[in-house]
Amino acid sequence: MTKYGYAYSATGDSLEKQVETLKKYGVENIIIESSMESVDNVHADLNDLVASLETGDQLVVQRLICIGKSIIQLADFLTVLEEKGASLVVVEKATELSELSDEDYARAIRSFAKMEKDIIRERTSRGLEFARKNGRIGGRPKISQETVEKIQFLYNNNKYTLRQIAEECQISLGTAYKYTQEQK
């Protein structure tokens, strides 16, 4: 079993404090997140670390916020760790949850994530139902039959490309493709 520490400066947290806390916990291998250049790569070092974990390994963080994931993303993250046979250790847990074991802490996170998904699903359903009652229908707006005929005419007679048709008719490339294929 190897302990791997992970430090990431989130919302003004001091990296030095995180590293100090991880060392006090007995972690020797500490990864300090370095790739912050782009939004797409925010936790690249964490992803690499997780990919390298083996059965019995522990990923240790000072606080849960250091992982930088929403509660739903965190539940999925815990599942990935579990599938690898690794575990997450949070050194400084929220006061209300500080008495929980690491397993119970992970179970609580999963419960909160399931509850959050259910709340989102319920709110979405209610919003869609309300919109339908008020006469709004989801989806892309329909285009007129005149525009459909223009698309097909341009495609068949003038030998326009799909991109040119999309620009001419002010529609997406996918819509142009859809209506040129519809006539076949």
C-alpha cells in the first residue's frame, strides 16, 4: 500500500499548508497540481495520478475541495478509485462528518450525490411540465416549407455545397444535410 498525496490550490488555500498536512499524515509521494494553463486541463496531474494507482493505494488530500469536483463528479471519482481497489483519505473532513471512517465518508458522499441527481431530475421535470402547460415546446424551431424547398433547390439545381446552403439559408450544416437527404 502506497500513500499518494495531492495538493491543489483552491479558493485561496495555501499549497504549503496542504503539503505540510500531507507530510504530517505520513505521505511521502505528493503531487502538486501544476497544469493550470487551460480550463480543459485543470486537474491533469490528478488524472495521471489516479491512472497510476494500484490496489491498496491511498489518495490523500488535505480537504475535499482540493479535488475540485462537484458532489456528483466526486461520487463518480470515488467509483473509479473503488474499481481500481484504491481509496480516498480526506485528512481534514467537515466538522459534521469528522467522526466518519473513510468508507462511511465515501458512502455519505455517494448518498449526497444520488440525492443531488434526484433533485436535479425533479426540477428539470417540473420545469419542462410547466413550460408545456404554458404552450412552450422544446427542441429546435421548425423551419418553413419555403426554406426546405430552397435548400433542396439549391442542392439539386445550383450544385451548392452544404456549407454554402447553410450560409445562404441561415441554418446549421446539420439542418442543411438533413433536408438534402430527406428527398432521396
